[in-house]
Amino acid sequence: MNHYETIHTETREGFEIRLSIAPEDADPRDCFIDAPEGMADMMEKIDRGFYSWFDAKVSAHRAGIELGADYLGGNLYENPKDFIKKGGYFEDMIENAISEARATIEKINQEVTP
């Protein structure tokens, strides 16, 4: 089980959005099979801490309760906060987490309302 560390929070559409990361369990050699010529250099940079190899979790919360989340493994960045850059996976993951959170709220409301 991965233990995620929150590295960024922000508010979107009434939800607290958290970006959390955990070490990636998959071997990078299995994920970057199209780049064998640079693999040794990449592996050395990961091993020495120049690159971060991680799973990303973006979650949507209200009142401190996680209502939705999206995950993406196999991320390789010099700085994990570079994952946040506009136009990348982060924006899509926020949309997915908020969509799941809204569906969760709707389900809760349907179960409490006769």
C-alpha cells in the first residue's frame, strides 16, 4: 500500500483539491521501453534523487472528507511540483476528481432523501 504525501493544495469549485505523491512501485524500464538508449542515465538520475519517479493522486475534499480522486502512475519529473503545470495531466485529474466528488454527493443525497 502506498503512503501518499500531499505536496499541493488549492480550491476549485468549492472543493479542496490535493495533489499527493507516493513512490512508484513499477520499474521505469518497464514503462519507458521506447527509450533504451537513455535508460541507464535516467535510472542513475532516479537512484541519485535528481529525478522523482512517483504515483500522483489528485483528490477532491469537502469538510476534510475525500469525496473523489484520480490516480496516475509512472510520473518522472525533476521536481514533482512540475506536475502541476497548466495543460498537463493535473488539470484533467482535477476534473475527474471533482466529477467523482459530485457523484458521491449526489448518491449521499439520494440515500438520505426519501
